Amino acid sequence: MTKNVLVLCGAGQIGLAITRRVASGKKIVIGDKNESNAKHVETILNEAGFDAISYPLDLASKPSILQFIKHAQHHGPITTFINAAGVSPSQASIETILDVDLTGTACLLEEIGHVIEPYGTGVTISSQSGYRMAQLTQEEDTALATTPVDQLKDLPLLQINQIQDTLHAYQLAKRCSGKRVMAQAVKWGQKKARLNAISPGIIVTPLALDEFNGPRGDFYKEMFAKSPAGRPGTADEVAHLAALLLSEEGAFITGSDFLIDGGATAQFFYGDFTS
């Protein structure tokens, strides 16, 4: 009997935690540019009683995205989508961040939207960084939300000479992600399918540990220390929220972006955090 397919993009701790909550009875198709990471998550899931398989996926390449989706469809109808793929400001150049976190994510959301089954659900992991930059104009937000993917990097605000550093590029990419989710949710809604974003703060993962040891490590440590929660979060806490959004209990939620950061953004704007 053909199973419904859950597509997991990004073989990291957050994607894995979400998948373990919602993948029972589904075929799990894992995509990651790092094939050894994807195989590792495949093994973890299969040894825990799930049914998983992995394929290469490079978010910076539209042909790779399309090929990955084709592999997933081979296993059955795609009913659940989890995107936790991406790079961080300490891992990549401005150009790579724009290619992966901005245009790559925009392409993935659009292409999955073409094949998601009626009443399917999806969630993409964004970041609190999209909330921590200066407000954009309505015209800029609309352009980020609706510009065709292959023209996104032609926008004036995304020109390299307008981007200060990798953190600024990351903030723009995550702002774009939230806006693309809103626009794509309208299109997904034609199938009664739902799409939402989650914007975590500091979550303890290998990627976060890279940030702690990177050039802005002290900034991030101060961020969670001064937040109302007083600590970083865990992948499982993000997964609790994702499970709601992907379930019938979340049936009235679509086109939204949920900030889950222990209050760090609130502290940044309205507390005594001044770094």
C-alpha cells in the first residue's frame, strides 16, 4: 500500500525533532546537501521504527530541488512538508546566504506548493533575525513576497553593495521567508493546504554552537542570558509548536510566522539589551 509522504528538507536537529512527532505511518523523504548528514538522520529514523530514505538536495540549485521533489513523489503523494534547511551568518558568504536561505527557500516553497496534496500541511523554519532588522517599506515587503524567484536577486535591496555583512544578508533572507510564506499560503489555500513559518531564537543545535564560537558569539550568549526565559531553547520545544501547526488542531492557522525565542526579541526592543 502506498504511504503518504513527509518531505524533510535539512537533516538537522530541529527538522529531526519535528519529524519524529508527525511522521508516524508516513514515508519520510529526507533531503540535505550533506549526504552523510542525510544518511545519518535516515538511520536514526529507521532504527526508531520509521520508514525513511534520503536523497541529495542543494537548495541553491533549482534543478536539484525539482529532482528531489520527483524522488519524493515516486514514493507517494506528498502530504506533509518540513523545511529546516539553511546556512547561518557564520557558515557562509553573503552570496551563499542569498542563494540558499533566500532564493532557494522561495523556490522550494513554490515548487512544493505545486505538488502538495489537498489538505496537506507545511512548515518552514525561519529565524528571529527577520524581526530584528529595520522595518522595510510596504513596497519592499511586497516585492520580497511576490517577485518571481528568478528575479528576486535583482531587487534593489538585495544588491550586494546594499548589504552590510552576512548577518544583514541573513536578516533579509529570513524577512523574505516570512513574506513568501504569507504569499504562498494564499496559493496553497486553493488546495485547502496550509503553510506556516516558525522563527526560532537561540536553539541549541550544532549550527547554534557554530554561532556561539563565531565572531558574534558573545552577542548571542548575551541575547539569551538577558531574555525573559534566561536560556536558549531546544529543538523539541520548536517541534511542539510545529506539531500543532501540522496537525488538525492547527486547521485555522495558515500564512503565519511564529516567533519562538524565549522573549529575546521583546527584550531587544523593549528591555535593556543594547549590544
